[in-house]
Amino acid sequence: MAEKIVLIDGHSILNRAFFGLPDLTNAEGLHTNAVYGFLNIMLKILEEEKPQYLTVAFDVHAPTFRHEMYDQYKGTRKPMAEELRQQVPVMKDVLTAMGVRVIEQAGLEADDLIGTIARRCEAAGMEVSVISGDRDLLQLATEHTQIRIPKTKRGGTQIEDYYAADVKEKYGVTPLEFIDMKALMGDASDNIPGVPGIGEKTAAKIIAAYHSIEEAHAHAEEIRPPRASKAITEHWDLAVMSKELATIRVDADIDYEVSGAKLGNLFTEEAYTLFQRLEFKNLLGRFEVQAPGSGVEDSFCTVEDKDRALEVFARAAASDRVGAAILRDTKEVLPLFAKQAGVSGAALCFGEEEIFCIRAGAGLKPEEILCHLEELSGKTGCFSMFSLKEKMDFVTPQAPKRCFDGIIAAYLLNPLKSDYRFEDVAREQLDLLLDDRMEDEKRACFEAYTAWKAMPILEEKLDGAGMLPLFQKIEMPLAFTLYEMEQNGVKVEAGALKAYGDQLAVQIGRLEQEIYGESGEVFNINSPKQLGVILFEKMGLKGGKKTKTGYSTAADVLEKLAPESPFVTKILEYRQLAKLKSTYADGLAAFIGEDGRIHGKFHQTVTATGRISSAEPNLQNIPVRMELGRLIRKVFVPEEGYLFVDADYSQIELRVLAHCSGDRQLIGAYREEKDIHRITASQVFHTPFDEVTDLQRSNAKAVNFGIVYGISSFGLSQDLSITRKEAAQYIEQYFRTYPGIKAFLDRAVAQAKEQGYVTTLFGRRRPVPELSSSNFMQRSFGERVAMNSPIQGTAADIMKIAMIGVERRLKEGGMRSRLVLQVHDELLVEAHESEVEQVKEIVRDEMEHAASLEVPLEIDMHTGRNWYEAK
């Protein structure tokens, strides 16, 4: 069997990966999506082809004759996006680390290098596969050279394959004739102008008939349609230039020996190190190498003797700083208490050579180790762990002021990451690369060491960024508050939840039958494709947007049609009810514990703005716009002898905006306790305050809240169903009314452009890398982020301060009442009936005095026998 070589067009595949994948950045802020996508395509190809040789060709930035020729015709070429440009040298470094032959040569494009190598290899009796996103390379196809064009569809990579016969079948021309076809039709993506007025189909017919542009020009008067005949005659110079631009050289003078492209082991130690830095975690499993040794592990010491363990704990307690980690046995589940399930020991570090793994055994029980760990957390100068909230069972309640969570610190320094692990902290702060496949004991030791070693580094960086007070006074105490809330949980009446689901099922069934009756047939309402056919073909509704997979039936499309179509209104209602049933009526039941309560998770390191998020289940997405959605709150109830006290900040983001902007008009309105939306309507619509209509107030409310989120005239016009011109006038008049707000928003964007981030009143930073993007939509998004993040982030900080205060006061008072839920700007307390008035006083005091602003913070507070009544 003949040997095979794979040739990859480097820039072309990088470009395809860049536009085919969402933006990715590593901890250093380096864009990585193109490199990651390239590697996935390359590895997929290699698994399919199983070649003996591999070469990747790149263009050199120095101009070639084709570049100069095109520039003379049409000026300068469109520059490469900066986010992609910075990934090119990284891609070359990765390929070099993997031992892949990389070739580039000044004066030659990658196409010329590939064409020349392909012909040489084929002449030597080899099979050739060329991988490129550019169809220009179809001219290289033969019986032994295959052109493979990857395409990203529905999140996956599909590949079109072309030998010479496939090109002829697809386009009706031979591979060499494809050059002439390209000369006529042009290709803007490859800077080939072509002949104006001649598209792909016409070009294919002309070349299939005359085989070359020269023959076509000689018989121009015979060509049909007449406009094509005229175009070839009038633009012959462009056709000639385009052919030269489209022709790939197959005889270039290059220094290339195929033996230098022999494939070896791609997954080298050097490549492993690079993949870790680039955070390609999904690809690390392909490696069989170990991460480079750090020398730290030489100090690891395993302790299984009880007396020795007690000595280590005593030395740790006397130290000024301890890093700790829980050792869990992942191979077996130990018969321990529920909170200790799987725990087989702990790791401690209190010096460069003081790193111990204390394992259960020899008379030392796991629960004893954890008990000593809890005592240690209250004795040492600083107790450092990662993801502390998840290990709070093993931390003394007296420890908050001594605790340091490296994950929370890393999140504050880079809130744009999607997840945080101790391995990431080790790499980013200590330049320590750790192998994901370490055995449990070694992993625990490294975790404890990293917690100890990184703590002062992270603290110094937080201090330098002005976020140390935020970390110490808000985020660390909050971890303890969230832990208490998770332990408390909230009671759910399972029977009422089932009845709610049954009620939804009846209404869903009724709607289904009505929809089938009006459409005249039974179809899958949840299938966008089938629904699109019903709406836009069978029922003939206007406004259908056809995509490659059918008509779009997205919510925004249907919402525009709903006012004119009761049928579409029923479809939207059906979707809402189905979502309520699957996500809440059915979904919540799975999370009810044996105690009848849901113990959800609260996360403080997920959102870039600093807002708390919830999961397992997500209680922050419970619908509030439709009454049937709000009714789900009825199933959340307090224990017998308790009431719910619910407090919700009133317009907190607008109040924060008034303070941050210093706008006297807005501040005055709040101080006078006027209806802010009615005042805005009066000013924007030039209407006396007492004559403002409900519609005007509603529209003004949309403007008020929209401004906080940097709404555009287009967005406002969509929200209010008005023209963009009217919306622009609303916004313009709004800024005339509140000039301080316009100045503040402009300052926020300017700061973000200059410094790369915006800050909240409490110093929280939100990086805005989108502002430096080459993509207009990304930059526009960045501007909205810069405007909104200081407001939303400050509101989130205020809520956190209030939560910490409420929970602290309840504990200090020895009260039975407990904080159970936080949803956006709302707190829910399960108050003992004997403590309701005291709880209300505490909640009001802590929430209204969480921050000192130019305008008062106000809350709406209610009590009830269930969450619905209390809200």
C-alpha cells in the first residue's frame, strides 16, 4: 500500500476554526478558539487518514506577487482580525511542540507550497490529502490527490471530499478548468475579483463549453446570456488577472524533503505543557506523558500513625498559615457519616518542606482527622482551602476571619473564566503545571501546597487591584452565609407540587387539541421545522425567516406575529406551560430531600458582574411575568410555627445609577419619593405629571430600565413596538432630562477602553475585552457591558452585604429564624412566629443600610404562609 501524506493549509483552517467556534481565552487573556478548533480538525483528519507524513503550510506576512497584483487593482486587503492574528504564532508553537513539520517561505503563499509538495509526493508514488477551507485548491485534485474541505455544521465538523472525478461531477469542469471558472466567478474571500456580472453557475457553463477563458473570449459573441458575453469582452483584463491570481504553483523552488515530515508521537511532554497553559482540558486525556516534575512532590510525606498525625496537627496550629485539602477515596465509598462519605484523610501544608498527607489507618479514623481539621481551622493564623463552602462541614464556625479561599480570590482577579480549579491557580499563580491524572494522595498534597503557597500571592494581587477589602469583608463572609442557606434549605409541599403539575398537564392537553384543530393536522409542536411549515406555508403567515434547517420559530419571531394571530399566541402559551411543567413541576420534585426541603446550591464565582447564581435547582429563573408561573411559589412553604418574610429591593439598580451618575434630577426625584417612571414620562413626553397616561408611564419604565443596560434605539423600538426614529428621540430626550446619566455612561465606556475594565462602588472589577475586538457586534456588546456592569455589580455587592448582615444578626440573637433564599434583589427568611416582627426589623435595617448612597435604599416587605403570599 502506498504511503500517505496530509498537507494542511494553516491559515485557511485557522480562519475556519476562528469563525466556527465561540471566542475562548485562557487565564493570560490569550484568544485560543482558532488553535483549539484547528487541533480538533487536524486530529479528526489524522484519525481518519492514518497517514505516515504530515505538513502544515502557512502564508508569510510579506506580500507575494498575488498580493501586489490585487492591491494594484483594489487597494489594500482587509486585515486579519486581531483576535485571530495573535493565535497564528501560538499555532506554530503548538505544532512545533507536537513535532509537526511546519513550512513557510517568503514570496510564496501556502497554496503554492501545498501545490508543489503535493505534485512531488504524488510523483514519488504517494497518496496525498490536502486539507483547506479554500476551494481554490480543488485545481490540485487528481486520482491520487484528494482535497478535503472541513465545514462546521451544528457544532460539529463535516468534511467534503474531492478527487478529480468529484470536481467534475460537482461543477461540470475538470480540476484544471476550475482555475478558469474561478477567474470568471471570482472569490472575494481569496481576493480574486472575477468578471462583474458572472456568477458560479454561469461561469461553470461557460468553462464546461469552452474549457478556458481564452477560448471563451475568442468565442465571446456566441456566449449566452448576452450580459455574460458583454462582461467577458469589457472586463477581459480582469479575467486574465483573476486567472493568474487563482492559479496555484506546482513547481515552486522550495527546500523540502518528505522524510522531515514523518509523523511521530504528537503528544509530547512539551505539547502537554502548552495544552495546559492554553487550557485545552478536553485534549489532555490523549497524552500518556507525565507533567514535568516540579520538585515539590519530593517533600510530600504520608502519615498513618495517630501520634505522628497529632504532632503534625499541633505544628500546623502553631503556624501563621496553613493550606489544607480533603483526601477523598475515589475508588471506594467508605461507610462513614453522610457528610464524610468517601473521605479518607486530609492534606496539610505549612511550609515548603512541610507537606503532609494524613491518611486513615493504624487506629486513626477519618472522623478523627476531620475533627482535628475543624479545630485547626480555628487556631492557625490563616486557614487556606479551595472551594471552602463545599468543605464547610470541616471548618469551625469561628473561623471566617481566618479563612482564605483561593478559588474566590482567583475569580475576583479574573471573573470571565467559566470555571475555577486549584490546578488553574497553581498554573497561573505558581507557574506549576499539574497532571490531571495524579493519584488521589498526590493531588491532595498539591492542593494543600497550592492553597498555602498561592495565598499571599493572591492577597497581594487583590490588594494591588483594590479588591482586598471586597474579598475580606464581602466575598469570604458570604461563603459562610451561603453555606448556612444551603444547609437550611426551603420546604416544598410535594403534594401541592404534583397537583400543580397535573393542572399544567390538563391545560397543555387542552392547548394541544386546540392547536391541532386550528392547524387541521397533528404535528410535533416542539419541532421548529414542523411548526415552521404549519405557520408559514400551510397557514401563510407573513414574516417567516427561512434558514438552512427551515423557518425560524424563535420566541422573538413568534412574539411579533402574536398580536395578529391568536394561533401563534396559543403556541407561545403552550411553550410557556410546557417549560413550567418540565422545569418546575417535574424538575423540582427531583430535588426534594428526605427532610421535605430543597437544599439548592448558591454559587458566587459564576457571573462576571458578581451576582449570585443558584443551581440544583435554579430557583432564580422561576417565572414572574405570567400568573401561572408565579403560582409555583405556592408550593414553597415554611415549617409549622413559622412564616415567610420576603423583602425585595425597590428599583435598586436605578437608585445605584442615580448615585453613581450624580444626576441631580434623578437624585431629587428619589429623595422626594416621587413615582420615578411617571416623572420620566412627564419629562420625555412633555406631558404634565398628573396627565401622564399608563402607556406613557409603561414606555418610560422601559426606557429607565433599558438605559441601565445600554439599550439601543433598535432594542427600544422592538420592546415598545415603535419606529427606531421614535425610540432614538425617546433616548435623546431621556439624556436631556438626565444629563448626568449620559456623562456617567460615557465615562464608564471611556474607562473600560483605557483601563480594560470597569469597577463597582466596592472596587469589584469587570474586565471588558470585547471593546478591543475587531468585530463591531462584539464592541457594541462591550460598550453595553461597560455601562451596565458598575450598576449591576454594585447592586449585587449591596445585596451580599445585606445577606451577610441579616444572617449574622439572626445568629447573634440566638434566633430560630433563618435565611433560606436569595433571588436577584429579593431575600426570603423563614421566621419563627414569635420572632416575625424582630426579623422584619432586622431585614429592613440591614437591607436599607447595606450601603450609603445619595438616594435612600427602599424595600418592599411582606409576610405569608407560602412564598406566593409573601411576595
